[in-house]
Amino acid sequence: MTIVALSMIAWAGLAAARKTGLVAEFSPGEMALATSLLVIVSGLALFVEILRPGRYTRERSGGIRRRPRRRPDPQVNLGPVPDIEAQGGERGPGRDGDHAEARDIEQTLEISQLLSTILSSMTEGLVILDGAGKTVVMNDTFRRFLDLSDEPDVMDLDFQSLLGKIAHRGDLGPGDPTIAAETFFAQLREVAQNQQPAFEWDLPDGRACLVSGDIMADGGLLATFTEITEQRNTLRVMSQARDAAERGNRAKTEFLTRMSHELQTPLNSIIGFAGMLRDEALGPIGVEEYRGFANDIGASGQVLLSRINAVLDVARLEAGTLKLTEAIIDPSAVLEAAIADARPGVAASGIGFHHFIAPDLPALRADEARLRQILDHLLDNALKFSQTGGEITVRALTDPFEGIAIHVSDQGIGMTDEQVSGAFEPFGQADTALNRQYEGTGLGLALVKGLVDLHGGRITIASVPDRGTTITVILPPERMVLDL
């Protein structure tokens, strides 16, 4: 029983080391496997101790006595222990010790039955070899995996001979069976000696298992075989689904790109000719209303063109083909220009407009056109969702640790937490009805986030329904240019 106690102490020490962080955390599967292996190894050690030649012998009176080590006897007898008193025997000196030893043997047999049950119920195949390569243990899972359940003689073979037997069936792959068996066994030993990681074994019928091993103290080898057929099939299905989704996404991107270009060309012509009519470039129109119609055509064309460009940019972002054209820029000038262009529309809507740009705002390494695009979308959103009498505030601040922070706040309709979580999804809008109050394709914030991500920044939304929204864009300090 000493070996069992030592195994329990070893397991307690391993658990303590794991708890204190000296060893890595085990997964539940690894814990279960480690526990099973400790129990198995302890039981096998007890078996070896009991079955060692000359360890026990039956005396003439029917009792069982431990034979001294100096008189080995190859005879092993583990039959039932007779009841001495029932046979009329008398208890003499040493009889109590004989019965205590008999009880130890009975307990050992009970443990062996328990270990046999554990081996049979394991989901992993298990094979244990002694130092000479002889198979000591082979559980039912391993037998079933290789269809060896009806072949009782497999335990009489050394493991390499067993590998040769299954290699002739083609289970170790094509080629010479002898070479295949030797290669497999050599690979298993390398795994057990930590010279290479566990390897996958593919059988001709499509099944597969993960083979791992460990060297035992006596030079033997413990090998485990975990079937991974189902996991591999699941991964294959997931990979196929991912590939199909990626193909669909590429097809969508290519379609949007092609259609955007197809629409841009005639739309530019419409906008151009509308401008010529409005400006009477080739002579007077004659009817003043026509000038207003031409102006409306041009304005509508510009709105449509901006929507098409947004769709094209989002498609490029998803495809990873949108690139920045970076330069050293003055962010204050970009902010002032965006605010100046937005001011007339804000004023016409009866909305207050305030802004503050920190005087120490440093130069920035960024794409000026894309930064302006970010600001235009944020200001357009703030104006769109604000109501008459509200206010829009723009603030640009700098922090040497955070970078440049641009805040755009409004006192509009606000958003719920659920709406905030989906605000950056392409084509996402809180109001999806055809007669919705607020126009737009739902691409603005998705495009803004993509452009901010390209700059290595981040974007946040703080919003309260019916009270307003603040969107913050933070550009990292690495993009600030402080030595100009």
C-alpha cells in the first residue's frame, strides 16, 4: 500500500504546485487523464509487487505467508483464503499476522478489480509496455479502436510485433509494413521522450486519433490514443463554412466595387451638366425655375455620389484594400474647415453650434482626406439626430499619454445600450422602417470606425436616450509630431 500512498502524495503535491502557479493550469480533461494515470500506475505497481516470483506462498496448514526474499519461488497462488477455524485449525503464534497479510491480498485484489473497471471505461486507448517492449496493459478502448477485441493472443506479442500485425492490414498507411511499424514505434518513442509533440494517426477508414506517450521509471512506455475523428470533422465543417463565408464576402465586395464604379461615371455626368445648366454656361435658360431645378439635380447628385463613395469605402475596408495616404498635417486646420462647412446647415436647422480646439494641438501624421471624412460623418450624424433648439459641441484636446481626442456631442434623440452596441455595424440603423424619420444608409459610423482603426485609434460612444450622444475619436500619441 506504500506505493498508493506515495502516488496520493505526489498528486497532492502536483495539485498544490498548480494552485500556487508553479505549474500551468490543467484543463478538466487533463486533470481526469492525470488522475486515471496515477491510479493505473499505482495499481500496476501493486500488481508487480504481488505477482513477483516468490513474494507469497501457501503453507501446508492453509494459511498464506510472505516468503523470505532469500528463498524465491516462481509459484504464485492467489486463490481464496481458507477459514482456518472452520477447518478445525488452531491459532498459533503468527496466525494473526497471516490473516492480516491475507486481508492485504484481498484488498489488493479489490483494487485490481477497480483498476480493471477504470481501464475498461476510459475513453482513451491505453497501452503500457515494460522495459523490454512487452505489452503489460492494453485496455478495451484500444482493442476496439483497432478491431482487436476478438484476438486474445495480442497480449502475447511485443508491441512492435503488434504494430507489424496491424501494419499488414494497412492501418499504418501504404508502403512496406515492416518499415511502417518501425517508423510508428520510433515516432512514439520520440513523443514519449519529449523530442516531438503528440502526432495524429490517420486510419484508412477515415478515423483518426492523437497519439501521445511518456517514459516510465523502469524504462517502459505508456502510450495513450485519443480518438479525434469527431473533432476533426467539426473543424473541417467549420473551415468549409468559413471559406464559403469568405468567398461570399469577396463576391459582395467585388460586386459593390464594380457597381460603385458603374454608377459613379454617369452620376458625375449628371452633376456636371446640372451645374452647367444652373450657371447658364452656354447661354440663358430663359425660365428662372429651370435654374432651381438644375440646382436641385446637382445637389441630389452630390448626395447620391457621397452614398456610393461610402459603400465603396466600406467594401474596401472589409476587403482590406483601403490604404491611407499619410502626411504631416495640421489637425486644427482640418477641424476648422469641417466646422466651417457644417455651420450653415446647423444654423439653418435652428441648432446651436460651439467648438473648442486646444491651442497646443500638435501636428499629426495622418491621412488628411480620411480625417476630414471622419469629421464630416460625425458632424452629419450630430446634425441629423438633433432637434431645433438643441446644441452641437465639438472639442479637440490633447494628452501626451492618450493622444488627440476629438469629441462631438449633441442633444438629440440618443441611443439605448442595445443600439450603441450595434452602432458600428454596416447598414445598421435604429429605425429600419421605410418611412423612417432619419435618412441615411447606416454606413457612417461603420466607415468612421474603420478609418479610425486604420490610424491605430479608437472610438467610443456615450449616449442617453432623449438626452443626446457624445462620440469620441482618440488618435494615438504615436501619431503626434511634437518636434516641428
